[in-house]
Amino acid sequence: MLGAGGCSVATVATEGPESWDGSSGSDTGVGGSSSGSGGFTGDADSCEPGSLATYRPAKYTPASGAGQGLCIPGAQGDPIASFYQACLGPDATVDGCNAFTQMNEACVACILTPETAAKYGPILDHGGFVTANVAGCLELAGDEQADASELSCAKTVQALAGCELAACEANCAVHDAATLTEYDACAATVEAAGCQMYATAAACADSESEASALGAACLSDFETFYQFVAPYFCGAPTVGDAGKPPSPDASGGAAPDAASE
């Protein structure tokens, strides 16, 4: 599988969604419904945007939570780093990824969640590719703030992600780096036309990213996002001064028609 979605991209060394059991699943970051509801036109070989005539953002799917304690370093090392190496990194292999998953089911289930999940973890599995859960990251960053602006912005970001998936997922079969690039080009096209109103609303993420270190990590490239955000979701429930897991040391109004929580 491959990751897609602008700055939140990575390859995944699995044989497909059947390689993951129901607990480790996959996730879209589009509000809990498959992007296949978008009313597609075009064919899977062309990687052209499909019709968005019937697209409406699904109800917001919240983040699964911070400091879940399901990926704790031990004698075998750091499972979050090991998952990246086994399944996402340049040396990842199908056999290595599947073997790691079988040995670390609870941790993998926390990191990688299905698009049908009631709550989303840091990485969303779409079957043929994965994306970073930027919306969920912004939501958790908002837990550190005095107002609710990050949650409002998270809903717009998730609505945009859903719009891109609705336009491109069925018509852009992602199976290697070249087809991933084609998918990204399709997503960029619909951000400018078709999903433009969602893209405009989701620009709030730029300012929210300046509000905290975690917010900055939310908009990082995929590898940086993973290194900082996956531990925030799935690492040890260390309590900070505000009663929440501390942010990683990183730098770096609802959307139109978007359903509220």
C-alpha cells in the first residue's frame, strides 16, 4: 500500500487490506465513510478526477486519543520506530511488515486504523494507500488550547481529505511511486477545482500549526508527522502539567457542508 495526500505520504509494505486483521484495520480521515460514495466518472487507468456531484462530507470522525499506551518501548526496542522501519521505510518488505504486525497487533491497531473505524489513529489505511490523520492531529493539538478552534479546523481538514478521496481514489489505482505521484496530482487538481471550497476552509490549518509544537508536527512531511504524532497517539500516557501527554518537541467554523460532531 502507499500513502497519499500532499505532505502526508509514505509507502507501506503489505499485500493489501487482507494482510491486516479487523483490529488493525485502516482509516481515511474523511469522517467514517468510504470515499467510494463520490459518484465517479472516468476509468481507473486515466487517473482523472471523478465526479463530485454527490459528494457531501460525512460526520466528523474523532481522533482515537492521546497517550493510549499501546506502543511502549521494551526489550525488543521501540515498536513505533520498528513499525516504520518494517512497513513504511525504504527497507520495508511485505514479509517483514506482516511478521511485525502479527507480533504487535495492539500497537499496529493503534497506529493504523480502518476508514470504517469509529475513531481514527495517526495513520489511515485506505486499502491501496495510507494517509496521515492530519485532522485528528489538529484535534489533539486543540486539547492543549484554551479555545475550540483546532477542532473546528480539524473538521474542515477532514472534509477536504474526503473530497480528494471521492474524486481520485477510484480512478487512481495506487501501487507504486509513479501511481502515487499521479494520485497526488489528481488531489492537487481537485483542490483547485471541485474541492476548492473545502481547500479554502482547510487553510485554517496553517495558522493552527503555529499554536503549538504538536500543531506544527501535524503539517509536517509524512516521516516527521509519523515520528512525532504516532507516539503522541499510541505511546506512554505520560502526564504533563496540563494533565495531558506533553507535545513532541517539533517545529516545523466548519467546512462548507461539513457535518459537525
